[in-house]
Amino acid sequence: MSNLGLYEWITTQAKIEGGVENLIKTIESGAAKKALKEAGPVLVGVGVLAGVVGTKVLDAAKNARAKYKQSQAAAAEAKEQLKAVVEESVNSDEAPADGPDDIGDKN
């Protein structure tokens, strides 16, 4: 790897994946699998408690849904930002001015 750091890594990954959209889909897929793995027991627990606790669980579920919607909105915004940065980087011959100096081995 040259001295371009993360800039070179992300543009290389986008090229390997067949473009920015494919790279984003790969990242999203991994994130969705991780989220489901972590949220599964919580969702089961919420189902059991709903029969026992009633309205308190419904309030908690509403709050969880609101947080989920917020995280989805943040993810969509991050996706667009990543897409814009990578597309700009792929189309530019210049290294970014504000990247890390040393990223280490990301393999």
C-alpha cells in the first residue's frame, strides 16, 4: 500500500466490489447480519415481557422503534456520505487532504 492510507484502501475496495454501490451493499449486508444477531434475543425478550408487563413494554417498544428509525436515518445519511466521498475519490487524481497519516494493517 502506498502513502494514501484509507483513501487508497476504500477506493481499492470499491474497485474490487465492482463499484461504490456494491461496496455499500456489502457493508450493509454485514451490518444487517450483525444487528439481527444482536437484536434477536432482545426481540424474543420483548415478546415474552409484552404478555406480562403490558403497557410498559409497549412504551419500550415504541422507544426502541423510534431509536431504530433514527439509526436507519443515520445509516442512510452515512451511506450517502460514503458514496459521495468514494465516488469523488475514485474520480479524483488527488489524495484527500484530511485523511489519517497511518492506518496500520486493516486485513
